[in-house]
Amino acid sequence: MENQQEVKSFIKIDKKTLLGVTALLLGILVFVGILTQIVPPGAYDTAADGSIINGTYHELTREEVDYSFWRIFISPIEMFINATGDAMTGVIIILVITLIGGSFLILDKSGVLKYMMSVIVKKFGHKKYALLAVMIFGCMLLSSFAGILEESVTLVPLAVAISISLGWDSFVGLGISLMSVTFGYAAATFNPFNVGITQSMAGLPMFSGVLFRILVFAVIYAVVAGFFITYAKKIEKNPKKSLCYESDLKLKDSLFDEAEMKKVESNPNLPRASKAFVYALLTVLCITVICLVTNILVKNQTVAGIIGYLPLASMAVLFTAGGIRAGKISGLDGKQLRKIFGEGIKTILPCAPMILSIIAITYILKRGMIIDTILYHVYNLISSVNPYVAIVIIFFVICVFEFFIGSGSAKAFLLMPILIPLVNMMGIGEQNLIVAFCLSDGICNVLFPTNALLMVALGMINMSFGKYIKCSWKLFFGIFTATIAIILFGTAIGY
């Protein structure tokens, strides 16, 4: 370690992947900018809590809006002046992922990551498909219950390491971490950030109707677990069928470097170092659960909003502290820790402009004042069809809004005041609307390139968005098919 001339990260953002994603996001920025010039601007009046008031839509003139096309190119900077809340969210995400980059490189170079991987492989290598099913279930359950989402990006590197060491590929690693967490977020049971908010807006008892949502969770879990077990078996049988095969070869060289593995096996400090890191992760989990319970009990929205940021903040602090502590216990000195941590930050930092561009897309739509116009015309369309067609249209409309507005709570305040009276008028149950909202919001988090966490995770495993869609389209087809069946069934039984 002392003679190390260059620090190389196990998880490294590939320049080609980053350029491809940047070009895609630039295209979306231009498309959104064109929409602001074509779609007539309009707005609804809003209540004190920020929710829109149904029936108050009115058109605006271009002079009132005053948003020129050229401003889309300065939107990532302009939003720090006019939309500081959205901009600060981006800054927090960037801060968290860069700290994660530094921490994971310490875990990698100290041997802690390899040690943890080897322990898991030795214990579960003979029953790895049971391990796969359990990991998917655990991640989905945690998110479905506690609303964990952003925190899941920390699991990606370790999950990828485990996946490759068990004979699978990076995509399976992504599946048993970020994707499983996100599908659990979609199949929400007690999630306060989508179920809790939408039920309170609908005037329903908090977390009522949970039995049906447990059924939804079981169906989505069966689809996700079935897909990844089938996919993993195919890749294990013939690794070259994986679209990640070439890029995974480099990761395998890092994971199974003979000299490095000998160092790991001969370092008596690694068991204690690994425990120090695991304890930090468990502390983050405990804080998350405490914040969940507190958020349910607290009535003040400002206080609840502050509490909502604590899990992400604690993850950034404790994950970093745990990584540094583990590196120190493993035998790295202060100079080595600083160098490796800095290199890890530089590895992830190129994602920062990408994340700001994603947030800028929502900012452009808001400044162009066309979101309410689109919502108004969608409302008029849905009100003229039968309940079964309407609930399907509602589901896909929420998916479309998810493309531009990643925040579930923001979409809830935008859409629910319009959709709740509409479904009441059409005989569609409010609980079924909430299920449709949760499913569309969650599923699309790992489908659209406008989700920052997905793009960062793909960058970590050096997978282009195109390859990701090729790997996952069958899964999404199954998920969407199951979702439509669920909401149609909910409509039929009056849920």
C-alpha cells in the first residue's frame, strides 16, 4: 500500500458512460425547453399547504411567464437563485454520493470490501439463490415499510461485488440493491412518504387498507425475485450472455487479484474492521426507523420535513465515519486514508453536473408554467371514460409526470387534489388511486433517465442506459402487466 503509485477504484465512473448519459440529459433539457415554447402556460390556485385547488385553472400569457428558450442552458445555475430548495436537494445528493465514493474506495483498498464479500460467499455459496431471494425480499421490505430510497445507492458497490463473486454480473448486483429497494418503495405498505402523504390528502385513516397493499407487495416481489433468479441462472450458465460481460472482467480482476486476496487473508485486523463498518450501517438503519415513527407522530409539516432529511444526513456522516474507522483498524495510516478518500471523491464527482441537469429539468417545467396546463387537459380527458380505462390512464399519467418530477411528495401535492375528486365522481376507490400512485411513482424511479440515483448507480457499474433497458425490459414488462392487473382488480372490488 505504501508503494502504491496510483489509486484505482473498484467502482469507477466510466467516461464513455458519463458522456452518453450527459448527451441524453441534454436532449431531454432541449425537449423540455421546446415544450415550454409550444404548450400554453397556465396555473391553478394553491392552498396554504401547497396543494392545488380544483376548478381554479386559468391560462397565462407569454408576457406573464416570460421564459425564453435560451434560458434552459443556464437553468442548472439559475435554479440556485429562483429554486433554492430544489437546488439544495441536488447539492445534498451530490455531497452524499461523493462521501460514499471516498468511503468505498477506503473499504476497497483496505481489503474490508473483499473480506466482507468472501465471508458472504463462504457462508451462502452453496445456497446462493436462496440468498438472492432473501436479499431482494429484505431490501423491498425495508423500503416498503420505512420508505428508504436514496440510502440504497450505498448498497450498490457491495451488492455488485457479491454478485460477481457468486458467478453473476453487475446487473444482478444492481437488482438486489437499488432496484429491489425501489420496487419495494413502489409496493408500499407503511411507507410514510407516499402512502402516508396521499392518504392524509384523501382524508383516509393513516395506513388503512393495508391488507390489499400486502397483496400488492407479494405480487411485485414474486415478479422481481422470479426475474432475477431466472436471469442469474442464465448468466451463471453462460457469462458471455451478459451485456456487462466486458466491463465486469475489469471488476473481476480487481476482486480476485491473487496478491490482494493473500493480503486480505493474512490481515488479522479485517474481521474487526468489517464489524466497525457494519455497526455504522446498523446505526443508520436504527436512525431511519426512529425518524419514520417520529414523522408519523409529528403534525407540524416543517418539523416533519426536517426529520425527513435526517436519515440521508446520518447515512452520509456515519457511512463516512464507518468507512474511515474500518480503514484505520485495517492498518491504513492517516496519510493513506486522506489520499484514498480524496481519490474516491474524485471518482464520483463527475456525476455532479449530471445530477444538477436532472433537477434543472423540473425547474424548467415549473418556470415555463406548463405543468398545470398538461394536468388540466389530462383531467378533461379522464373524466369522459369508464372507471377501468380511467384508472389505467391515471397510472400512466403519473408515470409521465414522474419523468419530469422525481419527488413523490411534490407529485402528490400536484396531482392528488385533482385526482381525488375525479375518482370519487367516477366510482373509483381512493385507496386504489393511492396504490396506482405508489406503483407508478416507485417503478419509474428505476426506469427513467431523469432519476439521479439510477444514473449514478449505472455510472458506478459502467453500464449505459441503453444496455440497462436491454437487460431489464422483460422485468418492466412483467411489472407493468402485474400493476395493471392489480389496479383493475382493485377497481372491480371497489378498493
